[in-house]
Amino acid sequence: MGHNIQHYDYPENVDQKKVFRDLANYVQHEAWQEGGHLNEIRWLDAKPLPSRDDAEEFLNRHDKGWYDCLAVRYLEADRHNPTRAYIALLDRRRKAYGRFATLNGELYISTISSGYVGCKNCGSKMNRAAMLKGRSAPNRCPVCGAELRPASKLERIENARKAVDEIDRKLAEEERRMAKRNGAVRWLVKIEFHT
């Protein structure tokens, strides 16, 4: 038994009755043991929103609760014809994410030379060579589970993650600009049902 929320994407000129029939049939098959059904979909005739993320936020704000099914239009950017700024941001994101993944994936105990590693949380001393061969998470204390990496290393990892997040925000803005310029109008449909 569970509460299910799902989103579906359709072109602007889709047959709304057919969408409802198809989704209702899907829900009937998914929820056959619980007798679940799909409520009518409210197709909101608002101006197309700038992006899919904006459409999801809009649906969340206008949801009346209790298995409310809604649809709203949004603009989808043409990623086959990106702007130079979008391409540059994608390249920056690739590099920033590579840096974050390298920093976060590095095994701290392989970077130190002493034979033992001390945990600042519980005071345990662990054999570095045994930890490298073991199956425990090498950046965590096997006794208490605390982080072994120093605060300065964790701060660098967090800064790298924030850099990726900032580029993601700029990418979303550029996608909105691209969608405004030459985006296709699509419907985002949110359904809720019980299984």
C-alpha cells in the first residue's frame, strides 16, 4: 500500500481525453488489489511556464491534496540547437563535477603515510594497511562511523559541490532563455493514486 505521485510529459496538441483514458487504465492495472482509481485531470489553462522545473513547482503550489491530478503547460528548450553560453556552461559543469568527484572519491587513508589512523570522535587507532584491504568505508571510522577526513578536506569538497550547484542554477537560467526564444510548448501532467 502506498501513495504514488508520477509526472508525465506530452506535446501541446495531445488528446486530453485519451491521456486520461491511458493513465486511468495504467492506474487500474497498478492498483488492482486496492481498487485504486484515477481522479479526473484538471488541465490548467495558464500561460506556458518558462521550464519543466517551474511547471513542477506550479503543480505543487496548486495541488489541492487528496489525489489531485493536474496538468500545466511549459516551454521546453531545444537542446539540439543550444546557445554558445549553454555549451560553455555544460563544459564548465563537466570540469567542476570532475573536480568534485575526484575530491570526494579520494581515499583519505591512502594519502597519509603513518601506519595508524586515529579517529577524533572515539579515539580509536586503526591500522592503515588493514583498513585499505578491508571492506569498510575507508573514509569513515570502522568503530563509530565518524568521518576521518580533516575539516579542511571536507570544506574543499563542500566548496566543489557548491560550485557544481551554482553552475546547475546558471544552466537552468540559460535553458529558460533558450525555451523563451525557441521552445516547444508541452504539457506536464501530475497524477496521484493509491496502491
